[in-house]
Amino acid sequence: MIVVGGRCAGAATAMLLARGGLRVLVVESAKRGTDTLSTHALMRGGVLQLHRWGLLDAVVASGTPAICATQFSYGDDIETVDIRTGDGISALRAPRRTVLDALLLDAARAAGAEILSPARVTRLLKSGGTLCGIEGITRGSGVSFRATATLTVGADGRGSMVASAVGAGFHRRGTASGAIIYGYFPGLARDHYHWGYRPGVAAGVVPTGDGLACVWAGTASARFDRSQRLETAFRLLLAEAAPEVARSIAAALPAGRLRGFPGAPGFIRSCGGPGWALVGDAAYYKDPITAHGITDALRDAELLARAVLDAPNGGRAQLDAILDYQRTRDRLSVPLFDITERIASYQWDLAELRDLLKALSQAMRPEVATLLGLDRPDDQSLLAG
Ligand SMILES: Cc1cc2nc3c(=O)[nH]c(=O)nc-3n(C[C@H](O)[C@H](O)[C@H](O)COP(=O)(O)OP(=O)(O)OC[C@H]3O[C@@H](n4cnc5c(N)ncnc54)[C@H](O)[C@@H]3O)c2cc1C
């Protein structure tokens, strides 16, 4: 099996395929442990996956603090919801991508996957209509390589080269998109997520490692002014969306630079065909406002890996298993996608937003139930750490 892209979706998929006994090659163009453009709040399903795979202790050991509650502020009205304990989860966590992606890649390597990083896939090989391998080049040394496989998994993100090369069709295309600016600040509360909303704007605080919290502020992409200095735009948006947070970091400088994301509309794509499969953002991308992309990537990595392990020899049986993965992915993702579209439009009032967030919370339940349902004793032996 070849996996193109070795961050949360690709590294997790590779780890599970290798734990299942398959030969796996991962090609990732970024260096291990480097950051990417993403905040990193995990929802329950994501933390559950790390726990089920035996990796949560390493996240805790990295110094990523326990998130025991989520505080929502709707204008001046504050509501706090405690994180339910159970299923092996005592708190949520929000590890930096430098921590999470490296941990998953190391776990894939430990399970026997071969990792080529930093190296880039430059071409996909086809035989008839079937994808059968890749060509690429290592970064730095510039060595060309070629590899063949019964399945090539595109875990190469929103702009997936694999999805484009195979012409993966769109099941759904969104229209809404939000812009986000974020940075890391010391001195904020360490034990809860904070999501703040006022008409047309939103902000959040995501405590993470090194004593820092990721602070983000967002609005509709159409309102994002690219000519403005990022720091000015960030402080203004934050003051509008969550004035209390803005005040508490008014005198603080960010640790490192601020990052800005202008936004992009979401989509849900086909995730399998002859010789190929897609996972993570390559298959299904939605606006970051609902902070669910990593959680979904960790969920779908396992749904895909199980499908492949059910029919490891390729052919029709494997394709059918991958289409089953797609059906489960759609069942779990479409409600979340549609709610995200509404929230990312920023065309709500606070009463409607509360209802949308309640619906979002409901939409996460089947995901967690499905993941817990995978833990039948006969399944455990293959994928547990
Ligand atoms: C601003 C922002 C904030 C976000 N905040 C959150 C959040 O708080 N919580 C959350 O759950 N989600 C969040 N997300 C979404 C989350 O970042 C994505 O869902 C997640 O990164 C998807 O993981 P992935 O592994 O599918 O893709 P990616 O993380 O995009 O990784 C794909 C990898 O593929 C590699 N690659 C691409 N092409 C090639 C090639 N040809 N050869 C080799 N390698 C290749 C790239 O180098 C990249 O490292 C946010 C996204 C953005 C943009």
C-alpha cells in the first residue's frame, strides 16, 4: 500500500494498515515534526481514537493540557458545558500538529511502515484505468523513486493531487467559507476551550502545550481584508468577537508569527476507485469553524484501514469494502458538513447559532458511537497498539 501524505490522515491510516500486517510506504513532503496551517482542537471522537490506538498517553506526556469543559459565549451570555468522562476519556486535548502528526508518523514507523520524508510524489502511475503506483523525488538529496502497490491512498490534503489525478467526483460542494487568523499566547486559562460568537464574527481559545493557548478570530471570507496587517486584523476581529479575550492578551506578544487562512469552500468527494482511495481532507474538507477536520481524519483513517484489511488483495472485493467505508463516512459526515456550512456562512443571529451548535453536538454522537462499536473483541487484535 502507498500512502501519499503523512500527517493526521495519512500517518494514522499507514499505522493501522501496518498494524494489520500490510507492507506500507508513506511519502510526505514536509519534514517530520513541522507545523502546518491549522489550529488543532480535538473533539471527542479524535481523542477517543488516540486512546483506542494507545497513543493518548504520549499526547499527555507531551505536556498537552487536559480540557475539562467548553465555554461558549454568545455575546455577553456565557454557558459552560463540562466534558463527559467515560470510554477511557477523562478530558479533551489539543496537541499542536508538530506533536500529533509526528506521534502518528512514529507510530506508523514502529508498526513497520516505511516512511519517505521529506519527499514528494510527482506522478501517479496507471495501468489501464487502475492506479498502480507513484513516482517521486526526495527533498534535499533529489533522488528519484518509483513504487508500485495494489492501493494508493491519497491523504494529501485539501488540494489532493491523487484526487485530481483520478478525477474523484464531488458528492457535495459547499459555498460558505470563513477566514481565520490565529496565534499562540501565554497566560490564558489551561483547562477549557472557549468559543465566542457575536453577529458576523467568532473567536476561540484552545489551550495546548508549552504553556500556550492558540487564540483564533474569524469572520466570513468576504470580510477578510488582505491589505490589512495580519496583527491589526487579528486584534480588531478578536476585540469584536471576544472582547474579554482580546483584553486579556492586549499586552502580550504572540509566541511565533500569526497565521492567516482566507478560507475555502468545503466538499465531500468520492473516496474510492480502481487502485485508489482517499482519506482526510483529500476526501472531505469543511470549514475549520467547527474544528472537526482532524477528528474526522482520525475516524476515517480507521474506517478506510479496516475496509482495506477486510480485502487486502485488491480487486472488486477491496473496492466494495472501500465503498462501504464511503457510505459510513457519508452517513456520519453529511449532517456535520451541512451544519458547518451554515455556521461558516456567518449569516446567523445568536439564537440560530445556539441551535446550530446544539445540532452540531448531536451530529457528533453517531460518530463516537460508531467508533466505540468498532471495539468488538475480534477486531481488537488487528489494530490495537
Ligand atoms: C486555519 C485552519 C484551522 C483548522 N483548525 C482545526 C481544528 O481546530 N481542529 C480540527 O480538527 N481541524 C482543524 N482544521 C482542519 C485540519 O487542519 C484538517 O482537517 C487536517 O489537517 C486534515 O489532515 P490531512 O492529513 O487530511 O491533511 P493535511 O494535514 O493537509 O496533510 C496533507 C499532507 O500531504 C502532504 N502532501 C501533499 N501533496 C503531497 C505530495 N504530492 N507528495 C507528498 N506529500 C504530499 C502535505 O505535505 C501535507 O503534509 C483547520 C484547518 C485550517 C485551514
